[in-house]
Amino acid sequence: MSTPGSEVNTGLAAGADAGAPPIIALRAVTKVYGEGQAAFKALKGIDLDIAAGDFVAVMGPSGSGKSTVMNILGCLDTPTAGAYLFQGAHVEQLTRDQRARLRRRWLGFVFQGFNLLARTSAQENVELPLLYRGLARAERAAAAKRSLALVGLAGWEHHTPAELSGGQQQRVAIARAIVSEPQVLLADEPTGNLDSQRSREIMELLVRLNEERGITVLMVTHEPDMAAYAKRIVRCVDGRIASDQRNTERTPLRTTDDADTAREEA
């Protein structure tokens, strides 16, 4: 996207070296809802850089601005003032349609609610983003099958959500988010509806996608034990960034044997 509305250039690959410019940058971003006496300033001048290949957890109490930051980064909302740059392009200057194209091509989304179509198979749910992009049926099916295998659901392609556990449904949602090979995966409370065992499985999956596939991960969470999987933890308070630190004590991934034992005990 060398100019607003054109395709995002592919010169900045996930996992780029430390000297490369950030894939995402917020500069003095503010967000105000309402007008006059009813106006509420949700963000009060946010500066944030995200490097390609990073895994960032955004934390903060209710009303801290963390969800507003995520909505702006996901092109679901726009700043009132300030700049949002994606690979150097000014996203805040794009039209609604141009932002939608950026979302479809470069961003993947995972939410607390799995948002799966109830009467549709796992494979058909995963195919949806590719359907919107106009891919042929055979291409969609092959890509969805690969994506489901990547999240550990090979053989489950034709099961509906009602036939899947909560953890499996979230895996389908993640497969759908990555089927278009996004550069950035935005996860909003991805373990909020899961028990502790399934939560750990989902976090380990996100870590592996980040480390093995080079996908940049941005996650909003209120759970410190989930944030502990991230490489970096950003804390928001009252519309500002209160702290931004590398996580030097990341939760380690379990070995395959450990994970198998945990599943047997669950």
C-alpha cells in the first residue's frame, strides 16, 4: 500500500530483522466518543510500535482503552486524531472500502466468541474468508484443509460446531483467521470462553503460529497467565500506555508428551 488504497507492499516479511521499520505504528493516537459534555476520550495520545514477528499482549482494566486500540489496529475503527501506519502507509487516510480490503488481505481475527456458523462444517467455516476474496471452490477447500491441519484438526473437516468441543471450535476460528495467510493476527480474549486446559492449548497454538509461521500476534487479555505466553506485555490505564516491557519470563511450551498426558487427564 505505497499509496492509500493500493495493495500493501510485501517488502516487509513477518520476522523481519530488528533494524526494519515496524509493521505497525501508532503516533499520538486519540479516540473520542460522543460530543460536547457527553464526550469520552477513550485514548489520550497512544504511541506504539509493533515489529513484524512479535507477539504482544495488551492488558488493562475495563475502560483502559485496550479494546479501542485493538479495534483501531484491526481497521474496525478509526482514530479521532493521530496516525496509524501499516507498513508505512497511513491507514487513517483510507476509505472504508480500502480499510476493508486491508483487513481481508493482511489481518486475521480471533474473538472470545468463536463466531462460527452453526449448521456449517468446520471446513466451510474456514473457507469463508476465501469465498469473499473470490477464490475458486477447489482452491478454497484445499486451503481450508491445510489450515485445519495446521491447528491440529485434520480429520475434523466435516464436523459442525455442535460436534466440537469449545477448544476445537476456537481452533476452527483460528484456522479461519489464518487461512488467508495474514501478516498480523489480532486475538481479542481468545481464551475467555475456555477452561484452563483448553486455554493453555490455544495459547500454545498461537505461540507456535508466531514462532514457526512468523505471524505477528496482537492479543488483548485480562488474564496474566495468558499474557505470560507473549514476548511483550503492554499495559493500558485510562487511555494511555502505562508500561511496555519485554517478557523475560515467558511460559514455556510443553513437550508433545506433556501435552498428550494433559489431554488424557482432562
